[in-house]
Amino acid sequence: MISKKAAQVQPAATLAMSGLAKDMQADGIDVINLGVGESDFQTPKHIAEAAISAIKLNKTSFYTPTSGVKELKQAIVNQVAQRYHADIALNNVTVTTGAKLSLYVLMQTLLNPNDIVVAAAPLWVSYIEQIKLAGGIVKTIQPKNEALKLTVADLEKVAEQVKLIIVNSPTNPTGQVYTRDELIAITDWAKQHDTYIILDEIYGQLVYNGTTFTSGLQIQPLENSRMIIVDGVSKAYAMTGWRIGWTLASSEIIAVMNKLLDHMTSNPTAVAQYAAIAALSGDQSSVETMRLAFEKRLNTTFDLLNTVPGLQVVSKPQGAFYLFPKVSDAMLLATGVADTSDLSMKILEEAHVAMPSGEGFGMPGYLRMGYAKDQVVLNEAVRRLTVFFQQYI
Ligand code: PMP
């Protein structure tokens, strides 16, 4: 028998949907896969070349320090200084195999059995399972505002002592960005209540239409604080496959994480670390080129998607690369499905568009469309969705 702990874990709805789409594609079916959060751009050439050069120079036959090579940690410290005018030290940084592992290790580092973790729904699929694996209890809050952002008023309503708050800005799946004032209010609340707070800033460089991104690093210092930042190269640098992310936190928290990581992965892949150094220290123009392309796609696709019968994106996303349309109750009824999870399967099978449903994000009644695809592909996806939903009006 496998462990009870493992048995309770749900598969990642996003990866499961994307996997089904890939299987159908392998069978020769023309499926549009909008399921997973990966950029359609190629990793910029200078980044790939840095990795090739690391291989040629044999920077591969040894373990690096668990927390990453010094040059990478320095590149992270420098970028943080440049982008946020924040002064952090090398021992405030640990590099992990993707931001996902940073988050996993943080849950293991911070949580005792039955500790309460609060986050707004919808929330990224893996937080829930990672918290459960660490024995914690997730309290998801359904915010009352249209943007579905967590507020201090929501936090005040939680009766139990909160151990950890997770805020993801820009948010996957809604694309909403927390303003400076909203972040200050939440981080102040956390401080007053001795609560840890993780700010997942993985989409921080991908904000659109004049939106300003505020990092926690612009609000509070890390040392002697319970604020923790998670970031990585996956999204802004088209580097999801390289698996490099990091945690920025007090040296105390980082030291404990490193102890855990010693027994988990040792270091993240050396070659990928050298690629990440080139990403952070090299020419940043490709980030801006990709950001502008995402912005254009967002603006076009947001308008198009809102013309599909039964679908509505209530608050226009300001960042990340997802749209999270609500399916009207009338449409859900008309399609004859039990819930949006069934609806997303029906859309995959009949319209050949792969989009995970809101259930995996703690928010039934919605679908998630990743728009990191060429506009021609997005237009075709919207056309297919329109044809699909028109049958039911
Ligand atoms: N946080 C959020 C909100 C994400 O959407 C993702 C990727 N889908 C991650 C973290 C993990 O990113 P990485 O590729 O660095 O593991």
C-alpha cells in the first residue's frame, strides 16, 4: 500500500489537461493546447549559448553548492538591486530546481501538522497539494471584489491563528496585480500577527498596459522578517524547461531550506544555472520583446473571448499570461454537463481546445486559457469555442 500522504495528492489539473492534449496530438488530432503555463517563445540564443559553453568548459562534473553557484546568486542580488532598489545578501538567496521546488521546500520548512495557510481563490494548483504534503491545512478565501484579490478584511475573518499567507502577484490564473497599497496592507497585517507570508512573484516582469508591479522587496527588508519572495526564470525568459527558480528570505529561513535541499536535490542542474546567469546578467531586450507580444495578445484575445456566448472575463488581466473566463450558469445548464471540469473535457473532445477548468484552482465555474501562443492559434481557439458554445443558445 502506498502512503496515505501520497494517496491524497491530486494530479496537477493543468499538466493532466495538457497531457491529454499531447496524447490526442500524437494520435494525429489537431488539438490546440492552451493548458499549461509555458511561453511559446524560444529561450533567447545568448542564454542557450551560455549553457553550451558551460558544458564545453566541463562545469558539469561536480556538485555546485546546494544553494547555487555564487555567480548566479550574485546575479540575482544584482537584479533585485536594479529592479527594486533592494539591498539583499548572498545568504538571503537559495536557487532551486524551479520556483515550484522553492515553494515545496518552503512548505516543508515552515509548516507543522495542522498549521493554517491562507490564500485567495482562485489559486495556483500546486500550492494546495504542497501544503497538504507538509501537513498544513489550506483555508482558501473567496474574495468579494471583482478582481478576486485577497484583502485584510478577508484575513480578519479567519478565526484560527494563521501560520502562512500566500499571495501570487501577478496571479495565476486571473492575471491580477496587487497594488503597492494592497501589498503594504497585507504584509503589515502579517507582521502584526507574526504570520509568514510568501509572495510568489514568478510573473513579476510580465505586466501590461501600464500596470506597475510592486515587489515585496520594495516594501520590507528580508532580514529578521517573515516575508519570503519566490521568483525564477521560467516565465519571463522562456525558460520553463531549464528548471531554475529561487527563494529570497531571511538568512535563517534560507539556511534551513538549504539543509532540506541537501537531502533532496543537492544543487539545481549546473548547466541550467549558467544559463540563468546569462539570462539575468545579459541583454534584457528579449524580455521586453516577449512582454510586448503578450500584451498585444492579451488585448486582442480578451476582447475576442468576451464575444464567445456564455463566457465572460470579468476583470481584465494586468499580468501573467492567462485569461480566466467565467462560464454563465445558463450556459453550463444548457451544455448538460455536471460542472466545469466535465465541460473542459467536453470542449477538449468536441472542439479540440485544451483548457483546464477552475476546479483545480479552487474556483469551479471558470475555465483557464493560456494565451502564450501565436495570435493565429488564439484566434482559431476562440473560433472553435464560439462554434462549440453556439450549439447551446
Ligand atoms: N508559481 C506560479 C504561480 C506558477 O504559475 C508557476 C508555473 N506554472 C510556478 C510558480 C512554478 O514555476 P517554475 O517553472 O519556476 O517551477
